[in-house]
Amino acid sequence: MMNLAKTKKIVLLALIFTLGFTSFAPFLNKAQANEVNLNNEQIDEQKFYEEQLASNPNFNEDLVLVKQQLGTTPQESKVQGRGVIGGTLKAIKNLSPAFRHGGTALSWILKPFSKKSATIAKRNGRKIANAIDKLDSGTKTALENALVKSGVPRSDAKTVVYIIFTII
């Protein structure tokens, strides 16, 4: 039979996991919605092009003339996403409140996996959150340097970077 302390830890872990999952779920839906909106915009542009072509037989020549005057080519006007770095930076920034407000609770979660990382999270929670807030790049080196600048020792910073990129 489980003792009361172990039951409390299991319930606490389940609660924290649920809160963490529900905080990241809206970002997944936004990414899918942005992709759908981008596809809808492309369809709308194609419809506009077809309508203009049907109403004005010289539309293609006019379009080429305008592009020459503006100095744009079709390849330059395509929208490109930031890719993995932008997504990584967003994911790292979303971990900031967990370190700022839940350092002790986060240490309880990390303790079964690594006692060292649990003590680091508990001791440097606010410093880690401040470093994440100031971060402008989603790379390991940038995160490590930001942590060191905010006062976290380099060895602890390397451990925190490993933990964060394992979570992501």
C-alpha cells in the first residue's frame, strides 16, 4: 500500500504535467491555424489573379511593368518562415514562468531524474527566468551565455541548457 507522501507526489506530478501540457497546447493550434491561413491567402491571390486576367486581357503585361518599376521579382516576394530557431526560441521563452514561479515545484519534478538539476532549478530559478526573458536566439550557446550573464555558474548553466533542450 502506498504511503501518503508518495501519493501526494504522484498527484502533484500529474497536476504539473497537465498544467504544462495545457500551456503548450494553444501554441500547437496557432501553428496549424497560421498554416491554414497561409494556404487560404495563396488561394485568394490565385482567384484575384484569375479574375483580373479575365477582366483585363493586358493584365500580365501590366503586372510585369509594375514589378519592373518596383524592382521586385516573384522569388523575392515569397514569405519565408523563421523555421526551427524561431520555434525553439518560443519554446524556451514559454519555460520562463515555470522557472520564475515554480522553482521549488520544478525541483520536485526533476529530483527523481537528477538531484543535481533539481537543486540547480531551485537555487537559480529566478536567474534562469531572467536570462530566458532576455534571450534573443534559440541556440544552446546563446542560452548558456545569457545564463552566465545573469549570474548562474557556467557548470550549472550547461546543466540547465541540457535540461531545457531535453524538455523541448
